[in-house]
Amino acid sequence: MTQLTSTTTIPASDFIHSVLDLRPQFAVFDCDGTLWSGDAGERFFDWELKRGVLSGDVERWVRTRYADYKAGKVTEDDMCGEMVTIHAGLAESEVQQLAKEFFDENFVKQIFPEMRHLVRQLQSQGCDVWAVSSTNEWVIQAAMKHFGIDKKKILAAAVEIDEGRITNRLIRVPSGEGKPRAIREVVGKDPDAAFGNSRWDAAMLAIAQHSFAVNPNPDLEQVARERGWRIYWPDGRQPQ
């Protein structure tokens, strides 16, 4: 099989066949930046603030908190978790509907067609396909309807639900080392194939038999080159 390097551009069909030829039985996909262009979690957060979904006190607090995060004063894990817990007290059904509306309006057109096709083809081959993301599970659930991935096979940032209401009790935040930890705790085995686009996916890619850096940020591209992971640029997105 042709080795995909950081300087290799191949047709989407060749990429898909190169993965299918491996016959993976268990595959995991990061979502933002890997299955579609852009960060749906961050965009949903901004979308909610503009719509006034959160109470005034919560909105003021989280705006300050997010500014601290951008300034490096709040960790990635903490911020990803807080983007979920800020919904405490709201009806989960309400947030699920908002997430569906948001994704359908803003991100469906940003899905990489070949990645959606790859997921579907892997499933038709009998591969057990999971989505692993630090974005809140409501947005990821809305997104996975476009990929045919059941919500039971989603490992995203999640909290406990009490009588239909969202709580502030975190279940998991799959980011960085949290991704392989969630996979091993819930699925109980390491993936045959893993796909990601940023340094927050590196730990997940490291436990897979076959690792793919898809549309990688410069940080992951460097790691992929060092470790010999395959690199693929969807839709001719390789940087100049």
C-alpha cells in the first residue's frame, strides 16, 4: 500500500480504498476538523451566546472564562467540560433540538464527502465505527445522524441527566489522553484504525494499529511525520 506522507496528495477514492483494504474491525474518528471543516463545538458555544440560550449570570461568567482559556489560563479539558456544564438546569430535549438546528444550518455543508463515504463503507464492511470528540455530545449526536453512527457509539463531552434535566456532573471529556481512556473504558479494546486532525488526537492515534492524520493541524502533521502515520488532505486542502 502506498505510504501517505505530508507531501502526498491522492484522490479521495484511493484514500478510501487504502483504508478499506486494511479490513479494520474497530475504527474511531475524531469529529471537528476530521469529519468536517471547522470546530462545531466552539461555533455552537458562540451561537448559543448570541441567541441568549444561557442565563445572564452564566453568560457573563463563561465569557470571562473563555477569554481566560484563549489567554492560556484555563486548560483544554476544563474548557471543554465547562462548555457542557454551563447548560445545567436546562431540559436536555431543548439543547438537543438546538444542537440539531445549529449543525444542520451551519455544518452539514462542511462535511468532507469522502470521510462520510469512508464511514459508510467501513460500516458496510462490518467495521465497528465510533465517534470520539471533546465537543458536547448533543452537537455530535446531531452530526452523527449524517454518518449513520448510533448515539450509543459516541464518546463525547457528557454530563449526567436527571429527570430530563442537564446537571453539572461530568461523565467524561474525551480530549488528549482522555480519548484513549474513554475508548478503553467503554469499548474495552484499542482501535484497529484511528483518524484525527490535531494534537488533542495524538494519544488516540498512538494506540491504534493504523493511524491517519486527516486534514492535520501543523502540530499533528509534525507528529505524524515523526511517527510515520499516514496523512490525508480532504478535498485538496493540503497547505501550500
